[in-house]
Amino acid sequence: MQVTRIEDGLWRWTGWHEEWKQDVGCVYLETGDGVCLFDPLVPPEDADRFWEALDRDVERAGGRVDVLITVFWHTRHAREVLGRYGARLWAPSRARAAVARRAGEVTHPFRPGDELPGGVVALPTGRGTEAAYVVRAHRALVVGDVILGAEGGGLRLCPESWLPDGVGHDRVREALRPVLDHDIERVLVSHGEPVLEGGGDALRRLVSS
């Protein structure tokens, strides 16, 4: 498990994904009255220490827990988090059924543009069952599958084979344009290395390429 403090109240951690056979990234956000966990995975190599630390952080932050899912493949250990904390589960409305099968009832389905806990805003990605999240308080974008960390730094789009039939990179780039209206410094990806400085420039290059 690797834990990175981005800013006070915003952390990224990684853990080994048994199915994916790689480390994947997850995000922890303090909201003022609780915490948001984005695509949470309990690192199997360090599960006890993870739960102990999260228990302390949840209590200190106010007790409320919200789980936000980018794409239904990333439910990961959401079910365990829901059971432990009585958390609320947020997911794109078009992914509601798929997320429910993997993690339990989606208590708060949403559409792109809706405001979520902590002032987080959900944006479209070109893939109807996937959302990206703008964390305005920290000038950060949290993404699941459509944007990946590029080898050597920066960002890249996911392979077109990951996208639904009829959806290609051009459609994804067009759908992502609204993110450029936000002040973004950091892009916190699930796959690959995050961009912690100059995220807005990296997004502009990605969308315009």
C-alpha cells in the first residue's frame, strides 16, 4: 500500500487488485462533516492497518461516509465499506443496476452536472456508465477508466477497446471538454501515476490531441 498526501484532507492510496494484477489508485476526501471515498479498495497486503487508520479518520472527520464510484468495474470493496460505516453509495444513474449487483443498493444515483457531497461535481466522460469527479476545494479531478496515467508522465485516453460500441476517442474528447471550464491542478487516476502539477495543461493537451 502506498499512501500519498495531496493536501490536507485529500489523500490518494494504492493497493493490489487481484483481478487486474496491478496496483490501482483510490482517493480519500474530507468534506467537513465526514469523508468521501472514491472507488475504494482495501489493500490485501495491509488490510488491518488500512481499516484501523480509516476508522480513526472517519471518527475524526465527523463520522459520515460517502462512497463515490466512477465506473461499475471500480466498486472494488465498496460493499465492505458500506457495511462497516453505513455509508451512502453514489454512482452514475446509468450504472445503477451494474453497481448494485456488485456493491449493494445505490442510495444516490446521479447525472453529470449534479453536485455531490463536499462540493464535488460529476462530469460526463463519453461513456454513459462512467463519471469523472471535480473536487473543487482541491483543484483536483478524480477519474476511473477513460483517462489513464501515461508512461513517462502525463495523461492518455484508455484503449478504444475499453469503450462501448460506437464510442471512440473523438467522442470521449468531446465529452471531456467541460472539464476545461474548471480550475484543475491535479488529475488523480486509478491506473498509472497521477498528475500532481499542471493537470489543467495535461487535460488540455489530452482533449485537443
